[in-house]
Amino acid sequence: MAGKFLELTFTPNVLAAQKQYFGRAQNVPPQPERDPLTDEEIQFIQSRDSFYLSTVTETNWPYVQHRGGKPGFLHVVNPTQLAFADYKGNRQMLSTGNLAGNDRVMLFLMDYAQRTRLKILGHARVADARRHPEMVARFAEPEAGGIVERLFFIEIVSFDWNCPKYITPRYTAAEVEQSLAPLRARIAELEAQLSRHS
């Protein structure tokens, strides 16, 4: 866990809960303003085809949405900034509206097959795609440029890798197909041998 993540999330109430259940609370020394991503986080982010985005409503409730695309649709602009193109949806504008009042976000990225998860804390801003065609060209998937409504830019504050415990492995259709390809090739080879001998 990066130090700034601890400093921001281990609040007095969290520390009190740690002390109640485990007899002591973790000591968190002062941390730098932000924790830049390392190569490990960058490679993980670039390989993801989805993530969950959490914002805070004006009534102080958490709100979570799913975002998906081709691997790499969440762009690492640099070690302290992420960006993604946001497409036409159900016209509720919840995340966008929430960010107008509170720019804090958390991203939750999962790799179910490898039982790995990464959480990212940051500050987000939304840009109207109609005013930034050059950014749409940079961050949108080429075939989807016409349906981009907004661009999200996230200034990273810190991140945390969670333990794999209790993550149920799940696989995409592409991952299953990749696993089955050698078996299918072997079956085809055996069938060809059988047909030659029959």
C-alpha cells in the first residue's frame, strides 16, 4: 500500500476500529503529497478492459459506475494522470454532476483471472468533448469517436494493491478461448490421425 493512501484512508475512526479488533492501530507517518504510479501499476492499468469509478453525491452518498472498453482505454498520460473518453449512455449524468460538486474519485480495477485488484484515489475533472476534438482523437477508440460526449482526466493522489484473498477467479471469453486453443488443436490433430487410419 502506498503511503499517501494510508494517510488518507486511515482516519481516526479507522484507527480506533483497528485498535478495537486487533489491539493496536497502525502508525502512519507523514507522507508526500502524492504517490506516482510505478511501471507495475502502469502495465496493469494498460491491460485492463474495465474499471469501476466511485464519486460522491451532493447528499454525501457514494456512487459507483462501471466503465469498459478495449484494453488500454484507460490511458496513463503520465505517472500522476489518467484519462479516458466517456461515451453516450443513459443520460443520467450522475458521475459528471457529482464531480461538479466534489472532484474526489476512486477507481477500482480488477483482474479476476489473476486475482489482483488495484485501487486509485484521485481528483477528476470532466471536459466537454465538443470543445476538445484533439483530445477525443487522442483518447477515444477510433471507431467510437462519434459517440464521445466527455473526457475524464484524473490526477492521481495515491493507490493501493489489495490482497487476492476471496477474489473468485473469472475469465473473459477471449481468455477462455486462448486456454482452449491448444486443446482444440490437439483434438483436430487426433481426429485427422483417426480419419487417416479408418
